[in-house]
Amino acid sequence: MVRTLATLACLLLVSLPGCSKTPAGMSGSSGFKLKDPVRTTFGWSKGRMIYVIYFVPNSSLAFNPDGVAATVKAGKDKEGDSFEGGLDGYVDKSKAPFKASSKNYDVSFEGKTYRTANGAVFLVKVGTPSKVEQLQATFGPTPKDADLIPEFMENEVRRLAKENPKIGDFPKEPPPPEKPDKTKKK
């Protein structure tokens, strides 16, 4: 009888709101200024990076630097977390909104959905239309301590920028391919 009551008490505690949710730090989003004019926003769910977006805000749009982190909506166990943000820093009524999902590892921007395998990196020049380039990246092992995960994710975003030449050179345009000189005779 005592075991049955103890088991029942444990089940009741686990069923309380907030007791079965992912611990703090296991899911979240953040953003910061990487270098002038490049900013970044990134999100993780259950300790795994979902997306990293390095972007150059549109200079003709209003920009809120405090709002570059997406809003995380915790999903139920099988749904996965969802992220909604704006590359202009405004979640509501954004001129450059994006959405991401941890269930399918997809990121939607300007009506296009980009599928990722294990968290992808995007280089985005916000404009009309925006230029989007998708890169694949490998992220290090996530720490077990949930309190260390936000700092770890930010360090991973900085590491990627240092190690990947495309990210380091962003937003420079690659030089156009050389065309053969048609005036020279062979």
C-alpha cells in the first residue's frame, strides 16, 4: 500500500505543469552583432542547434537590435519547438520574418522552406528579394549541464564565423568568374 501511494504521489508531481517540460537552457534563442554590419540570430532545442542565421539588415528598413532573437514556442514531446523571429528585430509585423522548427529541422524565410539535416547555417542579405545562401556546419558536443548550453551555443556561432571563410568574408560578394577575352586571336 505504501509503495502504491508513493508511486501515485510521484506521478502526480510529474504531471504538474512545468514538471515534465524541457529544463531551462535546453531550448532557446539568442542573437548579437558579429561585426559591422553583420548580425546573427540562432536557436537551439533540447541542446541541439536548429539554425544559425548570419545576416545584414536592410538599410532601408527600421531595425531593432534588441529583437533579433526569435521567440521560442515549446512544443509537446513529438511536436518539437518552433521559433518565430524577424531579421529586422521585430517579431510582430516584421518586414523580414522567419520561422524554424525543431521537429523537421526546417527554416522558412520569404515563403521558401530550407530543410537542414542537423542544424544549418544561413547567410542572408535582407532586401527585396533577399539573397540566401545555405551552408552545412558541424557543431560540437553539447554540455550536459543545462545552465552552460546558452553560452556554448553562442561560442559555437562565433567559432563557425572564425573557421568558415565564407562566413568570415560575408557580406562580400564573390568575384565574378573570369570570361575569356574575345578580342585576342588564338
